[in-house]
Amino acid sequence: MTLRATAATSLRVLGQLRRDPRTLALVFGVPSFLLILFRYVFSGQEETFNRIGGPLVGLFPFVSMFVVASITMLRERTTGTLERLMTMPLARGDLLFGYGLAFALVAAVQASLTSAVAFGLLDLDVDGPIWLVVALAIANAVLGMALGLFTSAFAQTEFQAVQFLPAFVLPQILLCGLIVPREAMAPVLEAVSVVLPLTWAYEALSLAVAGETDWRVARDAGIIAGASVVALVLGAATLRRRTP
Amino acid sequence: MNRAPAIRIADLVVERGGRNVLPGLSLDVHAGRVTGLLGPSGSGKTTLMRAIVGVQIVESGSVEVLGLPAGTPELRARVAYVTQAPSVYLDLTVRENLRYFAALLRVPAERVDASVAAVDLQGHEGQVVRTLSGGEQSRVSLAAALLNEPELLVLDEPTVGLDPVLRRDLWSLFHELAEGGRALLVSSHVMDEAERCDDLLLLREGRIVANEPPGSLLERTGARDLDEAFLKLAAGDG
């Protein structure tokens, strides 16, 4: 792996996103729009908005980066550019880390914008530090990207890749504790939720929002990082130089 | 030819989708020459090229490229492969594409201009590739392969959809590169390009039916042109 190839790949991915202003507008604008919607759906129930809104700021990047990364990689596979890259002096790690850096940067902008809207305009009230929410949002974006890159290997078309969102992400959102506390779930579901990375991403965010920034946040952040690395390694394993 | 061949293939067997695409193929390709790989579509040209650049899973046999087994990491900077469909980023400009590939190949960005000129795309550097015509897009793809002046160029139908003037120019570029000591393997399914090659490899159903310069092929088959020569060979009386 070389810094030069990783950086060049990051710049290339950012360049592609720059040429697609509509996608960027959606990535940057939709989370704020949804938060505004949440705010008024829960008008008069500030407490609920505060409990759900804070973690949502940190979960949006997971969802958007999952989709953007899996479609970008799928395009790379279907247009033949991946095959070209595989014949060139580029380590698979350069490609994946290049993607990771680019999407982490986009996620940082997305999370900052969403936070500005949530905490500035919508008076979202959290007890913990706002920077921690933003930092966790970036970590979740990297996790979403890593899972998106990995799952894109199982899609042959963009239609299939988009379906991975409800198939792969929605169950994690249902089980992570955001909608129903995990303790209140059927034991089987609670057991399943333990192995889903988003559960720990949500726990870290809800602790940060509640101002309970203790060792559990660090442990959860470690789990997010670990799951990202595992997904990236699995993703690298799906990038074959030789294909049938 | 006293030098070691640029490509040496022995008993190569490749299966794709349960079909024996290359049932046991042996050939040599030499540096300093433009070798044409000709044959109808489905004859195994692309599979053979993929095996040479080391991205094809092969059943058995050996593929040696520049003295090393195909797919050796060291070869990735010495061999360039241009696929039939342009494999460049449609949402980037010509320059952005070539700068990216130049960075991966560790060549200075100035090489981009030389590559653009070689495929006659000056004036289009700032254009997004998606907005170019099909022929222009494949030239961008070809330009990326010329960036680091590789020792072996494997080009899959590089002249499809190009006008005659441009085709002539590209073929003279190929010969220039060959005269500089490089090896070129260029596939085509149109026989009128065969006469532009130094050596011909005629492929039919995964088997080599001829491996010689165009002149000797004509002489051997007694055909008036290469089209007829191919038909004679295909009929089995070559």
C-alpha cells in the first residue's frame, strides 16, 4: 500500500461526487430535512425529540454512506474500471482506504451540517458534548461505508444494491434500541441485536446524548472501529484480481 | 528472434461458464512486433487476453509474460490492458481520469498531455468522458494504457467505431511503439486490419489456426486475401 495511491483514489472518488451535485445535495440535505420533519411530528413532545433526534444525527451518515459506497463500488465492478485497476499497480487496501478517506470526509461535512441544523435551528437538547455526537457520526459513516463496500459484492445490478438498504440496514435500525428498548424485545431478538454493529453505534450515541460519557462509549467506539475493520477485510476479500 | 518471447503460453486451458473456451493453447508473442489476434466473436480472444494480463482464472497450462508468470505483481506496471468496453470513469473529465491512472502508475502528470496527443484528443482534456462519443471514450481508455510506456500492450479491439483516418493513425502509433521495442497484442474481428499486423494469430473456437506473418499466410494458403485465407483455414484445407 502506498500513500500516493490511497490519496489519489480518495481524490478521484471525491471528484466523482463533485460531478454529481444532486447526490451531494441529497446526502447533505436529506438528514436535516428529516430532522425538521421529526421535530414537528413530535411537536409538544420535546423529550421524545431529544431522545431520538440526537442519536439520529449520528445514524444518518451510516445509512447514506452505506448506499453511496455500495453503488460507487458496484459501478466500479460493472463498468470494468475495477478490472482495469486490478491489472495496475494498486493494492486492494489502497482502493478501500481511498474510499474510506473520501467518504469519511463527506460524512464529516454531512454530520456537521446536520448538527448545525439540529442544535442550532431545532434547539435539540443533549446533555453530552456535541463534538462527541459528530465524532460518532463520522465513525458510523465509515462503518456504513465498509458494510456497503462489502455487500456490494453480492449485488449484480444497482436495483439489487439499493434493496440491500431495507434488507441489511432496516433490521439493524429496528433492533438497535432506537424504536423499542432492547430489554423490552423478545429474548431471541435481543440476542440477535448483540451481534449487529448498529446496536453499539446507537448505544454510544444515546449515552453521549444522555451525557453518560463513561467507559461504555469508548467500548462501543471500539466495537464500531472493529466492525469497520472486519467489514473492510471482508470487502478486500471480495475484490478478486482473478475472476472466472 | 533470439530474444525470449514477450508472451509464452503453453497448453493453456480456460473454462468459462462450464464451457471450454480455450481447450489447450500454445503460442509465442514477440517484442518489437505488432501481433494481431483475429477471430470471430466468441472465439476466445478476450479470454486469452485476460489470461495474459493475469485476471482470468485458468484451469491449467502456463502463461509467461516478460519472463514472469502472468499476474505477478511486478508486471502490473509493465503490462497495460485495454478492455473492449472503455474502462474509464464516465463522470470524470479526460484529464481527471488520466491524472488518476498516472498517479497509480507513478508517472509525472506531464505524461497526461503526451497520452492525450497520442490518441488525438487534444482540446477534450476538460470534457467529462460521459459527454464524449463512443470512439472518443475508447481512446481515453487507450490513452490511460500509454501513460507509463509499458513493455507489453494488450489491446482488445481498440479501433472499433473509429473513422478510417483515426484507425490508420492508431495503427501507425502501434507500429511506432513496436519499433521502440515494445510488444503489442491487438485483437480485432475485422480481417481488413490483419494486413496491418506484423504477425497474425488466427483464433477459432479457442484454437490457433494460424500463427505467422500475413505474407506467409497468404502464400501458404494460396488465397488472394486474408479473408479468403481465413475461410480456407476454417474449412480445414489450409
